[in-house]
Amino acid sequence: MKLGRSPLLLSAGHLFLCLTAIWVLTTADLAAGQRPGCPAKCGDVDITFPFGIGDECALHSGFGLSCTTVNGTTKPYAGTIEVTKISVPESKAWLNTWVSSQCYFPSNGTNYLNAWLNLSDTPFWISEVDNAIIVIGCNTLAYMTSSSYVIGCSATCTDVTLENGLCSGAGCCQADVPKDISYYRGYFNENYNTTNIWQDSPCSYIVVMEKAAFSFNTSYVKSTVFYDTYQDTVPIALNWQIRPWSCEVARKNMSSYACISKDSECVDTTHGKEKGYRCNCSRGYKGNPYIMGGCQDIDECHANYNPCGIEICQNTPGNFSCSCRPGYYMTNGVCVPIQKRSRFRPMPVVGASIGLVVLVIVVACACLIQARRRLRKMKQTYFRQHGGLMLFNEMKSKEGNAFKIFTEEELQQGTNNFSEKQVLGHGGHGTVYKGLLRGYVEVAVKKCMTIDEQHKKEFGKEMVILSQINHKNIVKLLGCCLEVEVPMLVYEFVPNGTLFHLIHGNHGRSISLATRLRIAIESADALTYLHSSASTPILHGDVKSPNILLDGNHSAKVSDFGASIMAPTDESQFVTLVQGTCGYLDPEYMQTCYLTDKSDVYSFGVVLVELLTGKIPFNLDAPEKEKSLAMMFMSAMKENRLADILDDQVKGEDNMVILEEIAELAKHCLDMSGNNRPSMKEVTEKLDGLMKVIQHPWAPQDPEEMEGLLSEPMDNSAIGSAGFFSIEKKAINAMQSGR
Ligand SMILES: *[C@@H]1O[C@H](CO)[C@@H](O)[C@H](O)[C@H]1NC(C)=O
Ligand SMILES: *[C@@H]1O[C@H](CO)[C@@H](O)[C@H](O)[C@H]1NC(C)=O
Ligand SMILES: *[C@@H]1O[C@H](CO)[C@@H](O)[C@H](O)[C@H]1NC(C)=O
Ligand SMILES: *[C@@H]1O[C@H](CO)[C@@H](O)[C@H](O)[C@H]1NC(C)=O
Ligand SMILES: *[C@@H]1O[C@H](CO)[C@@H](O)[C@H](O)[C@H]1NC(C)=O
Ligand SMILES: *[C@@H]1O[C@H](CO)[C@@H](O)[C@H](O)[C@H]1NC(C)=O
Ligand SMILES: *[C@@H]1O[C@H](CO)[C@@H](O)[C@H](O)[C@H]1NC(C)=O
Ligand SMILES: *[C@@H]1O[C@H](CO)[C@@H](O)[C@H](O)[C@H]1NC(C)=O
């Protein structure tokens, strides 16, 4: 008998009570029975009938286990297989089985271990619901054979991202276990082996194991940790039944019928063609139906949870009944106060409060699940939106391409959750973080700020093109992450700062003209490559000294393709987005909004002037005429005052000719009309020629020979203005007169 509490207290109390009720129900299963005199436990494992230690304690020898102590730990074994758990209500048992492996080590060659499990002639078979065939490896095709099946899958590590917890082909794959099998053996296709990749991934594995007990860990493919952890302890879930008769047949021979408890029932089961049955306690009873008196009435009222709410509960065999508290009476299954006019109806209130609590829990769970699902879906949507599928397919078809599609998690991990400390710089297009991937690869991760609709669709396509850029003076794009709202780009890390920093933040350290010229050439070469690359010319769109990075050897690496675009192939693709940076921006582009390769040439011209003068391209604080370096330079050139604005570090009698040549080149690049500017290719060749002059002070006296040397690029160059190409000659003349 149980009296209720006040309805107000109940709603809070019920949450707790519901939970404890669940706990009581699950632990009750363990309190099952054995035959008299038989051990209830072996080690930590509960042994419940029909299982038993020794055949005499078991229903028959098929359920007989041995209890063995090895090295101080006692465990039950079915034959030679360790049993870790038995569940009578579920008709299941959990055993530990073995891992099949294929390992290559140079010292030993390829070693195979083909583990097998044979449950024929036992009450067990492999649960197809709980288990999966799991294959782990980087170049693996493994399968399990059964009497009538060959099932397997293949796993690879090339061009895919391994992910903890994800087993769908990348380093790990899985297949469903067929119904009703009681035998399997693991095999490997020998044509898939680790002979060539053993240093990264020596071993492959196949196991048939409980799904819930497996979570892929990327370390499994890289070492033998999976084998070392599981070896002969892979959990597998088995079904069992009493065989070989159905309930109807079995009942006829009561001396062998297993469901002997009162209040139990027989349930037919089948395993393949073989008939069998299992026993269940009837509703309202719990316990072990396989032993006499095993099924016990559940005292519903005695549980912490009162099924009658605040009313009086009375237990009956297999059931319970409710009656109203004193002062209340039942009408239509609801208790109402005996005073007639009262509208207070406690049952509905209780019902409502229980309902409310349940609703809150359900809603909370649903929200959680929904939120997770939404996140996944969102990732997928972004991935698709950004052309991820197309990119993914493209990447797959290109063997050996180092370009990778990263997951958000990977980048979060690598950048310490995009910590402020990892920020390398803030650009107009986003923030760049320093990252460390796989613990040792230094990268720069660029998180863009926004991206317009048109760009979004093209993103995957652009990635395909950008990923193919391979030039020693262009920062290599290693991969991208598409499953976020705004895609992230992963670049190689270039350690030595930017050209801007070198020129303007160098604290007076001298930079020789040769170095300046070399950086200019390398940058120009990179831009030439972009402009003339393959099928789709690429415009940089934001050439400037902060975008020219310097590596360990002070080699230039052009960066920041967040702004870059494929050259439009038709008129409709006008670029309307104004990008670029003050001081570097092509004035023609500002008028026409049409970005061309000559816009990059203009910007490069500004970089050249920067290199010559050491001045900042745009200085808001300067007087009107000197705000823009390009304009200041052009007027100086016009008034023949070049020497006034040259950087003191490079100014010197013997350099003057070269400096004038570079200035002349810069002037051409800065021409107001794009058509009059040289192409990047011409600029590169011009600079190359000047470099040769600097590098060969010992140059031959013979003007003919030298002219040949210097004019070589001229022959390759496309049409240019006559003034522009007269430079080589002048240089030679100057050199000769200087001697
Ligand atoms: C028992 O322990 C010893 C040492 O700890 C070990 O060498 C041996 O292999 C163990 N035996 C078994 C059956 O695990
Ligand atoms: C090679 O095989 C031997 C014996 O089979 C084994 O003890 C050894 O650990 C193996 N070496 C490697 C590197 O796996
Ligand atoms: C499995 O074991 C049974 C007997 O225990 C035997 O008849 C059968 O051949 C075995 N199956 C395989 C494939 O070894
Ligand atoms: C490994 O695979 C290659 C290529 O499929 C094959 O030629 C070679 O024989 C295999 N090695 C072994 C030990 O099976
Ligand atoms: C993966 O395995 C490594 C080494 O065994 C372990 O340190 C790490 O915690 C595991 N990671 C996950 C996500 O399980
Ligand atoms: C009934 O079962 C017992 C025990 O398994 C067996 O010895 C007996 O032969 C069976 N009787 C019939 C009629 O099948
Ligand atoms: C056996 O009983 C349990 C608990 O009473 C129940 O959940 C399960 O559905 C029953 N199984 C069958 C086959 O009736
Ligand atoms: C338990 O009793 C209720 C009425 O109190 C009845 O509706 C229900 O069918 C009974 N359940 C069983 C298993 O007897």
C-alpha cells in the first residue's frame, strides 16, 4: 500500500523516480536463478540457467561452461572461448573472439592470421543485429567466409581523410553480418597488401564484432595498437535457443521441456532451417523461466515508482490495481473528491504533471538528437553548396594529388580551436591561423569572412583549379574544408614574413639590390605562371607586398588566392566585386570594374616602386601629392627626379643604370591604360635580363657576345612598345661606358 504525496512535489520527484525505476528493472534481470547448489558467478560474470558451470549445472552440455583461473583472474569459458556476459531475457551471450590479421614487416615478410569461429552444433549463432564485419587497413580487401557466404569490404587511406569514429572506407570499412551464420573465418586478398606502405601502416585486420563496442581510431591503421588491444578479446554478441524443437513439439515431452517455471511462456525461434524455442516470463512476472519457480510476480506497488500516481496501489499476481485515497471516489477511472462541487480533480493533475515531465524529457532528447542531426545535415549542405562532391570526385580521380579535403574537426584541432594565439594575420578576406596538422605538418589555415552566392557555387571548381597550381614561387594550397558555412583554405606555411615586412619593417637592415631584384623576378614569374596557366588563366586580383611571402631562403612565394578569380570567359562574368588594396589598385579597373591580367601588372608595378624606393604605397598622413606612391613616382619620373625618391640603401653610382631600367619598367607597368602595359611575361623577361647584368660584372668585353646574352629574352617576348624593349641595349652601353 502506498499513499501519495502532494501533487506539487510530485513533478520534481517523478523525474528521479522514473530514473530509479528504470534502474530497478534492469538490475532485476541479473537477479536470476540457477539450479540448487550451482555457482551463481564465475569471476565477475553472472551464470544463469540454462547456462551452468559444469554440464550437471547446465540444461545440457551445450550450455555447460568451465570456470578457469588463469594468472589470478577467474573467467568462464565455453570451450576455449571466454564468455563475458549472459542475458536470459534477451537470449543472448557475449563472447570474446579473435582478430584476423595481415602484417608486413621486412624482417618477416607478410604474415597471415586467419582467425575463425565455429558454432555449429552449439546453441549459439552470430547476431546479425548486434555485430558487424569490420575491416581495418590502408590497402586492404578482406572478407569473411561462411558456409554459404563470402562477405567483405575494402579500405584505403589514399586521398581520403581518416576520421576517428567513422568507418566508411577511409582506413576502415564495415559490412553487415548475414542472418543465421554460425561459422566464419577471416581472409585477406593478397593483392591488397602493405608491402609498400608498411612504414605507415604495417597491418590490416578483419573482425566480426559487436558494433557498439567498436569505434574506429585512426591510430589503428598506423600501428599494431588494435591488435595489441583486442587480440583474442573482440566482443561478439551471440543469440542462443533451445533446440532442436519448436514449442509445440517440445511441450509434448515434459521431461525435456525447458520452460518449467510457472507463469512462463514458450516463444518459437528459428536459426536458419533449425527450429528451436526460448522461454519468457509472462507479463507481470520476471526472473528465470528455465528454473522451477523462476518467474516471480513483479510487485508493481512496491517499486519506488507508484503506477497509480498518488492513489492507492494494490499488487495482484501479474498485475496491480488502483483505488482512490480516502475522501475520493472513482468515476470513469478518475478519482474525484467526495465533496460534490469541487472542481479539483487530482488524477488529471497528476497525469498532467507526469505527462509534463515525460514531455520535457522527450523534447529535450529530441532537441539534442535534432540538433546533432541538423549539424550533420548543415555540414553536408555546406559541403554540397561549395561544390564539395565535384571536388571530391575530381580529387579521387587524380592519383597522387596531395590536395586534401579536411574536416572541420581536424582544423579545429590543428589550430587549437582557432585560438587568438594562432592568428598569423588578418586580411581583407579573412583571418589566417597557424596550424599543426597530424602533429607535425605546419600549415596556414585561412578562414574567409564571407563569400557571395555566385562564388559559393564556383568554389569547388576553383579549388580544383587552384589545387593544380604547382609553382615554386606560389604558396601551395594543400586542401580545403567545405563543411562549414564559409570554406576554409589550408596552405603550406611560409615562415619568414612578407615582403612588406622586409621592406618597411626591417629596422634599417640593408637589402641588396640583387635580393630585391630576385624577389621581384620570382614574384613576376609566379604571376606569369598564373596568367598563362593551362586552360584557365588565373588573375590574382590583389598583388601587393603583404601578399608576397618569404620562405627560409628568402625566396618569394605569392599568396592569397582568396581574392583571385578565374579569368572570365564571357562578358556576363564581369567581376563586380571591388577587391584589391589602396595604393595597388589599377585605376582602370576602378573605372571599368573589369579585372584583367593588366590589373595585376599595375599592382606589380607598385611593388617594383616599393622595392626601389622603400616607401609605403599609400600613406594617408602624407601631403596630398605624396599620398599615393604610384602617383609620386610617376611625377618624379616625368620631372626626371628619380634619384630623389630612390631608397638610400640601393642608391649608388654603379647601380644607377639598373635602377633606371627598373624604374622605366615600373613606369610602363603603371601606365594608365592597361593596353599599354607590358604583360607579366614581358616583365619577367625584362627583370631576368637585368639580373644577368648584375650577376655578370665580368661580362665579356665583346659587345656582340654580350648583346646576344642579354637580348635573348627579347626574341621570345610578345609585341611590346619599342621604348620598352630598348632597355637591354641601353644597359650594355652604360656598362661599357662605365668600364
Ligand atoms: C600469465 O602471466 C605471465 C606473466 O605475467 C605471462 O607470461 C603468461 O603468458 C600469462 N599466462 C596466460 C595464459 O596469460
Ligand atoms: C617476426 O616474427 C617473429 C616470430 O614469428 C616475431 O617474434 C616478431 O615479433 C616478428 N617481427 C615483427 C617486426 O613483427
Ligand atoms: C564446425 O564444427 C563442426 C562440428 O563441430 C564440423 O562438423 C564442421 O565441419 C566445422 N565447420 C568448419 C567449416 O570447420
Ligand atoms: C602485394 O601486392 C602486389 C600488388 O598487388 C603483388 O604483386 C604482390 O605479390 C603482393 N605481395 C604479397 C606478399 O602477396
Ligand atoms: C586513439 O588511440 C590512441 C592511442 O591508442 C589514444 O591515445 C586516443 O585517445 C584514441 N582516440 C580516440 C578518439 O579514441
Ligand atoms: C524426452 O526427453 C528425454 C530427455 O531428453 C529423453 O530421454 C526421452 O527419450 C524423450 N522422450 C520422448 C518420447 O521423446
Ligand atoms: C519476453 O519478455 C520480455 C520482458 O517481459 C519482453 O520484453 C519480450 O518482448 C518477451 N519476448 C517475447 C518473444 O515475447
Ligand atoms: C492488469 O489490470 C488491468 C486493469 O486493472 C487490465 O486492464 C490489464 O489487462 C491487466 N493486465 C494483465 C497483464 O493482466
